[in-house]
Amino acid sequence: PKFREAIQNTFPWLLTCCQFNEKECEDANDAEADVAPSEGGGGGG
């Protein structure tokens, strides 16, 4: 589809990094969630 083609042209790393893989996306989200609180220094929640 044109949409996917546009994504590949605009964000080639998006398909390479995530590749619509839930596991990989989850890993990235986990890492981000781990870093977020560390950077803020504790926000509670």
C-alpha cells in the first residue's frame, strides 16, 4: 500500500526497528518505562 511505502520512505528505521513485532515493541517500551522514572527522579504512581 502507499501508506506503508510512505512510512518506509519517511521512517525507514521504524519498520526495521519495530517491524510490527509485539515482543520487540514491548522490550523498547519496557526500557523506556525503566528510564523515565530514573530521569525524573521519582514521580510516584
